[in-house]
Amino acid sequence: MPRRGAEPKPPWTAVPAAMKAEVARILGSPVARAERVYGGYAPSATYRLLLADGRRAFFKGVYPTDSGAKWDLDREEEIYRGALEYMRPWAPDFYGSTRADGWHGILLEDLGPQNSLPWTAAKARRAARSYAEFHKNTYGRKLPRWLSRVEHRDFSAFWDRLAGSGELDRTAALAGARAEEAAEWLDVALPVLRETARALAHARPPFALMHFDTRSDNVWLHADLLRMADWNWASVGPPEFELAAFAQSIAAEGGPAPERVEAWYADVLPLDDDALDASIAGIAGYFADRAWREPIPGLPRIRLVQRKQLRASLAWAARRLDLPDPKWLGAVPVRA
């Protein structure tokens, strides 16, 4: 039965027979049992597979759908095939891919049940240090030229876009009865946030490989090793950006404050303060631009998550940049 409160996902019986046969060929054993895996915010077909010979694997697939939800498995397969040497041991091993009847599936190492939540201080510390080791592994190294070097730059312009479009009032309106207070705060803070975030557009190497979508539904903790799945957004850029995004997401999900995650990370890989400031401001701008928008068909929970991250990221930006306390964020709804 589908799990309540999660995006719909097709059962294993919906997978084409030709694809099941190819899965068995690639893995060297037929599938004895397939457990549907819920999590994330898209209705992709995801299963933990138990093979007849006792081994396990993970299947991730896309399929014909009219839900409006789109996700790029072609890009993720390209990244596994072309960059896995830089991603190990933080990424799962890649076993192969298959296509049939409009479906496309990739086969990966099974990382087991997700175990990052709830975020305790001990878990967050282990995750932060392993994340720093991941970035340190490729920091300043020559990486494949086909990996994008510009994804982080988009986050430099969200505050400018909000100010220019007049839509900053939509961000303030998230505070409901405290919308006027929010609008006044944003008016005072906007010049600092805009100027600080703009520096992201001019970030210069050395860079590192970035996962670019690191949050609890995409990570596992195996002892002191952070394992990450869903690599379709992987790119190259400043590690400060990745750390900022991950630290605020941990706080948004009830974990330690981002400053603590930052300190644990910096024990392994020192951070550039200006790059970190620009990243925090830019990420807060992204959520200020997204959190008030209409729900996306097929992704009903995404705006709720973005409101949580707006609260975490903008509060951190205010502390970091010596801005007034944005108390109005407490009025932004974060429950369905």
C-alpha cells in the first residue's frame, strides 16, 4: 500500500517485464523481492531489491507520467558513468542501466534504510566532517570539463530578482498577520543581502566537486562516512556553497544550529568567510523566492520544505551579517 503523506510511487508490478529481465541479467540474479522506497519529493520509481542469491541492490527509475513532475535520470546516469572515481566512497556503486517501454532505470549499491533523521549533534558532527572530507578529496583537482562550473552562480541574483519584480511582498506575506513587520525587515536588510549574494557570481577557484542536493532524504550515515545518492545536480564550485546549503537544511529539520555544523566542517577543511557569507545570503534568497509560490503538480510537499529552509537560512544570514533579528520568521507556517 502507498505510504500516507508521500508522493505516489508505482509498485514493482508496474515495471515492464523486459526491464525486470534486464535487471536480472545485469545483477546476475533474479529479483526475489522489491520494497518500494518513499522519501524525497518526486514520484520516481525507487525500490530496494533483494536478489534470489541473497545480495541487495537499489533500482531508481523514471517512467511515463502525466503528473507534471520531471526529473533527469539521463544526467544522473552520465555522472555515475563519467565521474564515479571522484565520488567514491561517498556515492553508491553503479551497476548499470536499462530501458524498456518508456521506462529508464539505473541500478546502484543499496545503501540500506535511511538513517540520518532525527539529526542529533553526534550525527550532524559525523556528517559535517565526512562532507568536508568529500570536498577535500577533489579541492583544487582537475575535474571533468563537462561538469558545470556555474550552477552556484544562479543563487547570486535571487534578491535582485525579487527586488526588481516587486515580488518581495509575496515573501513578506508568508508571515501572515506579521507581514508588515516582515516587509519592514526586508526593506532594511535587502541592500546587505543583495550585495553579499552578488559575490557568488564572481567566485573563483580552487573549486571542488559538489553534490548540490545534500539533505536528509539523499544521505545516509555509515559509521563516520556520509553516503549520498541522487547525483543528477552534481557540478563543480566553491565548497562553502555546499556547506551553507547542507548546514541550513540540518537546522531546518530540527538539528543543530548551522554555526555548529560549520565549525565541525571547518575542523577538516577551512572555509573562506567571504565565500560563505555570499553562499548563505544567496541560498536565503533562493528560498525567499520559492517558498511563497504555488505548489508544483506531482510535488505537493516541496513548498512546505522550502518555507522551513527559508526560516533556517534567512535567520542564519541575519546572524552572520549583523542584521536585525528577523523575529517575523516565526510566523511563517511550516506545517501542512
